[in-house]
Amino acid sequence: MAGDWGCRLGVILGALVALALPAAAAACERVQHDGQGYVLCEVEAAQEPALRLWMDGSDGVPLRNFNNVRRMLDEGEALGFAMNAGMFHPGFRPVGLLVIDGQELSPIVTGGSRDNFGMLPNGVFCTGGDRPFQVVESRSFAATRPDCRLATQSGPMLVIEGELHPRFLPDSTSRYIRNGVGVSPDGQTAWFAISDRPVTFHEFGRFFRDGLGVREALYFDGSISRLYAPSVGRADFGRSMGPIIGLVGQGG
């Protein structure tokens, strides 16, 4: 309960800050599925070039929070939305693959482990290749090496070929505020989502599969999940983050 209250306090404080922040146009909205609330941010194919992935600042130090990301923007730019985008080691280095502007900064990891990242199958979110957006299972990605302008690896997969991850249990009691990304079957739309309250993996996966109709979706994280989306009054405070993904546009 203490952790849940800490997350809620971060959201409340962030909402107050968000009221004073400039925002680029971003299609974020509050939605409901099976009695659970989510914030959903939609990115269309034409917006793919405006999607950015951040890790370090110009000094090589991890950015770790949304304020530092905003300081990286050029004059006249504004952050439409952003969220944490993958798991990280101590020191905020990514656990798996990270590609920014076509440059591989961290290699892909295909082995399993006992943590969420290694709950196979895990996957890679890739943009700007043959399809604007795709989520690819990690071992398939390693075998085919699709071109990506941006890529981040995380795990587990939430939805694989239209099915929930086989280890998700309908009666699980493990609940966290969770965030992740899913793509439309034609690869023309990416949906970034975060739950309002703690949810199970099974509930979160069903939101993507049944609520959005996606066939491939990837989990980003749980205990550190954060959202910046001034259009819905969110600029969450909380624990430091590793990779951060977001949409950049012109300031309003």
C-alpha cells in the first residue's frame, strides 16, 4: 500500500506541474477497459519521425527524468508525451537492445532470466524500418535484424501473435502500475499505455489484445512506470528512469 500511495502522490504532484507546462499536440486520452482506467497515447505513421528515444544527455550522463528530457529539446519544440521505455541496470544502463537514430548503443539479449525482462518470450519495439512500427520477439529480431531508427528491448511480451503471454495468470495477485506499447496489425499505429492503478499482467495484456485489437504488444515496466502528458494533466514524479520515449512537436 505504501508503494501504491507513493505512485499516486507522484501523479497528483505531477498533475499540478503539468498545468503550467507547454505541450505539443499529442493524441493522449483517458480510456476504460474491464473496469480499469488507462491513459492511451496514439502515434500514427506520419508522426514516426517525431518520436524520440533518450538515454543520456550531451554530457553522457543518464537523463533519468522528464525535466531533463525537456531541457534537451530545441527552441520552439515541446514534449507531447513521454514515458519510461525499457528496463535498466544500476547506473541506468539499458538491460537489452537500445538503438537511437540508427546507432546501436546496447546489444540485444536473447537469454531468459528470473526477472520480468527475461520472462520469455520478450521483445523489441522498433520504429522507422520496413514498417513504421513493429514489436518483434527478441530471438526473431536477433535472427532477422530488421532496420530500426529507434529500438528498445524489454519484457515480457504482453501479446504474441494475438495471444497473451503463456505465463500470465487470470487470478494473479501481482499488481503494479504498468506501461507498455502495442502496434496495429498493419504497423501504421503505435499505442503507448499506462494504467491508472495497479493491474495484473493478464489485465494489461487483455487491454492491448481485446481493447485495442493488437496482435503484438510489449511490456515496458511496472514499479517505475511514469507518464508525461500535459494534455491529460500528467507530469509524473517518482523514481529515476532509464530509456525514455516520447513524441516531440512544436510548442503551443
